[in-house]
Amino acid sequence: MNKARTDAFTDGVFAIAITLLVLEIHIPELKAPDGAAGLDQAMRGYLATLGGPLLTYALSFGTVGIIWLNHHATFARISYVDRTGNVLNLLLLAIVCFIPFPTALLSRYGPLPSSTAFYGATFTAMSIAYALNWQYAVRKQHEIDPAFPVMTFREALPGTIGTLFYAIGALVALIAPRIAVWIYVAVALYYLLPGLFVQRGRGTAVSA
Amino acid sequence: MNKARTDAFTDGVFAIAITLLVLEIHIPELKAPDGAAGLDQAMRGYLATLGGPLLTYALSFGTVGIIWLNHHATFARISYVDRTGNVLNLLLLAIVCFIPFPTALLSRYGPLPSSTAFYGATFTAMSIAYALNWQYAVRKQHEIDPAFPVMTFREALPGTIGTLFYAIGALVALIAPRIAVWIYVAVALYYLLPGLFVQRGRGTAVSA
Amino acid sequence: MNKARTDAFTDGVFAIAITLLVLEIHIPELKAPDGAAGLDQAMRGYLATLGGPLLTYALSFGTVGIIWLNHHATFARISYVDRTGNVLNLLLLAIVCFIPFPTALLSRYGPLPSSTAFYGATFTAMSIAYALNWQYAVRKQHEIDPAFPVMTFREALPGTIGTLFYAIGALVALIAPRIAVWIYVAVALYYLLPGLFVQRGRGTAVSA
Amino acid sequence: MNKARTDAFTDGVFAIAITLLVLEIHIPELKAPDGAAGLDQAMRGYLATLGGPLLTYALSFGTVGIIWLNHHATFARISYVDRTGNVLNLLLLAIVCFIPFPTALLSRYGPLPSSTAFYGATFTAMSIAYALNWQYAVRKQHEIDPAFPVMTFREALPGTIGTLFYAIGALVALIAPRIAVWIYVAVALYYLLPGLFVQRGRGTAVSA
């Protein structure tokens, strides 16, 4: 199998899933009986409520972006992908492509306990699917090239922290959905900020 | 003609068609007269009905994913694509791109006889279009490079089984749509599971 | 400038524009007071009206596909793209990306004189933009490599026929929209069928 | 990190964001009590109001296209992208992907002061994010290869003009939204026309 086409397909799916997120910000049906001035008033009112949808958009965009960056960083070191690897990759992509849906529910109806937990559960599932892909790819590569290091517990830790906190967030959401949203934001910042402000060794702290 | 651009275009179309599937899960218009608590109740009720749409999403995603994996596996062995091959490929892509539509009907209205048969008929058409592409590519490649083996009946069999069962499913749907859905699921698992659990020889049992 | 990235971007835009066409087939709001059987009846009624939307989908898909094939065939022979070439390419892409919109109007409201003429006018504009791109690319390539042949009138003819018939179709639509649709279908078949049934010399009869 | 995958992902995101713009042109709900003739009348009425949405579409398409051309031109000269560069790129892409949303508001409700300012603010943010990316990439490249020139003030000027005029447009919009739209159009033409009519030295006057 040709790894370049798997990479291209994967990049395409990530690129599309991340771009579709904007379609989930609801275009309002504004009506104003008193012409353009009233319509502008209604539009101002609508724009003032965009804080929540914008945060949700940024959160989903950032989270999908992190997973893509990690996929990119991990798979650059892998030289081969077999059919099992492709099926595992499809599983990850199926969850990534699904993200616009819980994003839409959260964006449209705000942080309700149920929809915020559903959002966190989707991120948890994505995080687990990513770990499965990483584990499989690293082991397979080690089989082909024994010099390729298997992942140590310490290397796997940053990724596990992400999975754990998404799951905690999903549970917290059932009682305190607003706190859960900030847990998801904290996880995203934990992965994005080191890239911006710290020059860590490549390959660590990149898994979500 | 440049096969790399056909591959890139094809991968792009598959990536987009598979990603658009999520847009077909209907975002509900929830209303609750009694504020956030009532809205959460309504959201829970809605989330509880998502079993069918999620299965439909997974089924369409898995089926398009299989066809992509097969396209990928087959065309990696082909070195040349002419205008006829490109037109046949466009025919396949036109059906692949159409899949979000029967998926939306099935997802939104559940397994009605008519829409479930329409869904199966689309898969049957995709399967036939894929077989046409494969046959043409293999024959053309054999013309250019006589060492390239033409497909034997035994190699073509797994693909034919998929086509046959999609057609059977489409007919069964007219009487028992729920059983038809499980036939489609069985075909998807038949192609996906060997990739996950069995390490078959590459190149066999990959056609849907 | 890097022609590979222009090719990749162009392929991506074509792939997405062609895939978005399916979103323009309207998902109906079916209601049935008498449960699943009545809903299936309503679905059958809806599916029976899909002939027009399906033809429109196939027509737009085929036409965009032809333009992509031609772009692909032409630009494979070009080695260089400058900023003017990129801006001309953006102009073509802006029209290609616009096609889902007249397709949606035609698909949803059937062959009305106004929307059918609008559809044909869009195709005419795309055809002219494609000719501009082709002319510019061929002349630029000839400047760089004088051995590269400038296009003769005979080579340009098949493309001109497409442009002419799209324009005729757009005018005919104002009086007889159904006939105009068949003119558009005839143009698509004129470009697609030779690829399927005749092995012409590469490079001729491919421009729309 | 593999710059080719960053390029591919970026091209994919730009290609999708630019293609989604057409979905923001609102498909009308036309109703006519008096059959096809009345429906055609209603369609003519609707098509006559498309001037604004078409201008908005062209403006957003052109602006995203310019940023893509510039990204393309700048990053062709860069050989390396690190995690910080990727995170900055994600920031730019998050804004590019967001553009269909203010485009939809402007297209649907016309040039209201609030939505026209919001549209300009988004362009200003995109322009600043692009400048950050460019600055970082050029400095990083200079670190690796001291022969690579850092950007002089004169080179940075054309890009700064774009940022400045988007910001001015966003402020003007609050009082005179129609004039603001023409400021945005003027910025787009300032970047597109030289590509069409003047053969400037490559690498200058390309930043928005």
C-alpha cells in the first residue's frame, strides 16, 4: 500500500472536517418591521450572542488542528501503512468527521449538560482512536525496523493526559457544563501553547 | 495523462464525500418553554433517537471508506490512466458523491422500504461502477505490460459477492427494510474485519 | 511560482465543487399523519419526482468533470505558471465553485425559463474562462519554449463549439427551457462519449 | 516536520473554504399560486436581487484567493516549518475557514453597518494572522540560512497597506457600509490587477 495516498486522503479529510465547522454556526432568520435600521439593530443583537458559538468554533478547530498536527508528526516517522493501519485510520477519521455534529449542537443550544457531555464523549473517542493508531503504527514500524524505538510510558503520558481530561470533562458536563467547556479549552491550550511559546524537543507532548 | 493528478482528484472527491456525510445528520429545532432545564430534557430526548442516524452514518462512512481503500490498493498497481479510464472514474465518483443523499433520506426518515431500497440501489450502482473501473484498469495495464496479470475469476469473486449482496439488500428492503440494513452492515464488516483481525495476502478480498 | 501547488489547489477546488453538487438536491420535509406506512407512501411520491434533480446533478457533475479533465490534459503539458496565470485560474475556479448555485435553482424549481438561462449563462462564462486560461498558458509556454506549438484554429474549434452551444442553450432557455436542458446534455455527451467509445489522439476534442 | 504535508493541508483548507462560499448564497423559498409562469416570474424577481450576493461572493472569493496566492508565493521560498509555524498557520486557517460566516451575513442581509464592520474585522484579523505567519517564516528561514534575506520595510509595506485599509473599512462600515464594501473591493483589485495587467518582479506587492 502506498503511504503517500493515505497521507493525502487523511490530510484531505482533516482539512474538510475542520472547514465544515463554520457551517455549524447558525445563520439567523432576522426580521425587522422597520427597515434597514431595525435590521441593523437585530443584527447587532445577534452578533452580541456570538461569544458562545465562536468559542465552540475555536475549540473544535483547535482540537481537530492538534490531532492533525500530531498525526502529521507521528506518521512522518512511519514508512509503511498496511490494511489494518488503514482501517484504524478510517476509524479515527470517522470520529474526526463526526465532530461538526456535536459542535453544532453545542454552538446552537449552548452548554447544556447533555450536549456538552456528548461533545466531550466524542473528543474522548477521538483521543482513544488516535492512541490506537499511534500504538499500532509504532509497533508495526518497530517490527520492520528494530532500530525504531517502541513508545515508552513517559512518551505516552502526555497523550494519556488528554484522553483522561476529555473523559473527566464529559462526566463533569453532566453536572456543571460550563466548567466542562473550560476543561476542554485547557486541554487544547496545553497542547497548543508549548508549540507557540516553548521550543520543546520534537516528538514529546504532542499527542492529544 | 498524468496519473498523479487523477489520484489526487479521486482522493479529494472521496475525502469530501465521506466528510459531507455528517451534514446529513439533521440538527433538530428544539424548543423548550421552561428554560435551560427543559431544553436539556429535549436534547436528551433527541440524543436518545440518534441510534439510527449514527448507524447510517457509520455504514455509509465504512462503505465509502472500503471503496476508497480498494481504489487505493488497485490503482497503486496501475501505472497509466487514459481518457476512457478517467471518464469511467468520473462515473464512479458521481455515484460516490451522490451517497450523502440516500444517506440523508435513510438517516432522517428511518428504514422505510422505499428509501432503504434506494440506498441499497445506490450502493449496487457504486459497486458495479467500481468493478468496471477495476476491469478496465487491469486490462489496460495488461496491454501495456503483458507481465501484469489479468484478473482471475477467483480474484474477482469477493468483489462480486459485495455487488450481489447490495442488490439482494435493495430487493429485501422493499419488504423488510430493517433486515436490508443489516445486510448492508454485514457486507461492510465482511470487507473491514479481515483488515483488522486477519493478515490476508495483500490484493485479495479487497473489492466491494 | 510552484506549479505543483497550483495543480493541487485547482484539483482540490474542482473536487469540492463537484462534491457539493449533491447538497443541492433538496431533502424533503415529509409528514405523514398515519405512521410509517404513510411515510413510505410519501417517500415513494418524493422519489418519483427525482428524475429532474438527478438529471441536473448528472449534467452539472459531467460538465465540471469535463472541464477538470481538460484542465488536467492541458496543464500537464505546461511547465510554468506565473501570477497572471494564477489570477486567470482563480477566475475560472470562481465560476466552477459557483455552479452548485444555478444547479440548486434548476434542481429545486425545474426548467423555468429564467433559471435555465441562468444555468446556461454560468456554463458559457465557465467555458470562456477556461478558453482564456488555455490561451494564456499555451502562449506563455510557447514564449519559454519556442518548440511548444501555439494552438491552431482547428485545435481550438472543439472548445469553441462547446462555448457556442452553451450560449445558444442559454438563449433558447428563455423560450423553451426543456430543449435548452437537452442542448446542455448534448454538449456534455459530445465531450464524454469519445473518451468512452473512441480512442482519439490525445489533446484534441477535449476542450469545453 | 514535513513541510509538504503542511502545504497540502493548507491548500486543502483554502480550497474548501473558498468553495464553501457558494453555499452562503441563500436558495430562496419561492411560491407561486399560478403555476410555472408565476414561478418563473418569482424566479426573475429573485435573480434580479442577486447583485449584492454575487458581489459579496466575488469579493470573498477574490480575497481568500489573494491570501492563498501570497501564502503560495511566500512559502515556496521557505524550506522548513516547525511546530510554532504550524500553530501560527492553524491560526490563519481558523480565520480563513471562518470567512464563509460573515460572507453569509453580508450576502443575506445586505450592507448593514454591523455586519459590514464584522466582515471587515474578519479580513483585518486574517491580514494580521497572515503577516504573523510571514514574519515568523522569514525569520526562521534566515536563522537556518543566513543568506536568506529578512524582510525590509519596503517589502512589508504592500501587505501593511492591505491590513490598514481593511481596518479603515471596518470602521467606515459603522457609518457608511456601502462605502466600506467598495474599500474592500479596492483592496482586492489592488492585489489582483497587477497580476493581470502588470508583470512586476515576483515576490513584491503580493501580501494582503
